Amino acid sequence: MTRTSGIIVAFLLASSPAAAETDVGVRVGGYGFHREGDTSAEAWTECRMNGIGVFASRDVRGPAFVEAGLDAYVSQAFPTPAPEGDLPIDRMSGLVSVAAGARTMIGSRVRAYVQLGAGVELTKVSVPYGDDRTVRDAKVMPEGFFGVGLDVRVAKGTYVGASFRTLVMGNFDYDPARLEMESQWVAPQPDVVFDASPDLANQGQFYIRRNL
């Protein structure tokens, strides 16, 4: 091989894009809705939800990537107990989401990213009514989110990290005092109790991902 051809081969190898990577991972986290008019440290703890999920992502071109996830969440008063008088709601949700984002290296082992996504929430909710009755319903609602994250390579192809998302999701304005004024002989209709409206929630997650 001549010197000139060797230089050409080296240039082509250097300019060739890196092979696209696909990774899978698991994550745990929680989110809470914002309390209207509350500016205290408890402002983002309404209907606190904790859960676990699985996800996969794939590089598209350059720093861009796409991600798909499946998560399951349940309402829990952890790590901060619900304030007295809070919504006594029992909620179980499955979240199916897709997102697009961009990653960048900020060190030899550290990556940061931003992403924008949307999905669907399938939820079952119930609230107590009276002394021994419960109102239940099931909903399918859209969701959207913006997120940022940071992960660290701890072994070849293995990363641990954390992410923060602000979500727009359906929430319920259940008012026990108003329902107590209704007739105790007829339970309120679920579509009245669970009249969902868009609300903001903050979510934090920890995860581990592995390149395939």
C-alpha cells in the first residue's frame, strides 16, 4: 500500500460514523403533582406515585437518539407522608411512552442528555365515599414530558444514571366535602368524581442501562 492510499484509508476510517448503539435498562422513581397555590417544600407531593419501569433506546444520527419505555406506578405516601386532608386516592397506572433526545459527552465517562416525549397512561383509581363505600373508575389519558439526565459509565457498555422530568398528565380534583353534601343514598358517578384535567408533575428516576 502506498503512502497516499494509506492516508486515504485512515481519513475514511476517521470520518466514518460510529456504529449505532442500542441499549436496554431498568429504572425506579417517583412523581408528584403540583398543589395549586402552594409554594412550600410540599408543593410537588400531591398524589405521590412510586414505581419501576423498563426502557430501550437507540442512536439515530450524531447525538440524536430515540427511546421507548414501559412503567408501572402506584400511589404511595413515601418518602414524604401525605399531608392531613390530602386527596385520599388510590391510583395504579401503567405508562407507555416514546421520546426523542440528544446526548453529549461531558467527560470520558459522563454523558448528559435532554429529551422530549409523549405517551399514554392507563390508570385505575378509587376513592372512599361514606363509611364503607368506594367509587372506582378506569381511565386512558395522554401524557407528555420534557426531561434531562446524566449517566456515568461504570463498566464497558454499562451506565448508571439519574433523570428529571416535568410531565403534563391527567389529575383528579376530588373534593370530599362537596361529595358529603350529596345524597348518601346514591353514590356519585365515577365520571363526576374522576373528571380529569391536565396538571403538572415532577418526576425523578434512577436507572441502569446496558449496551447490547
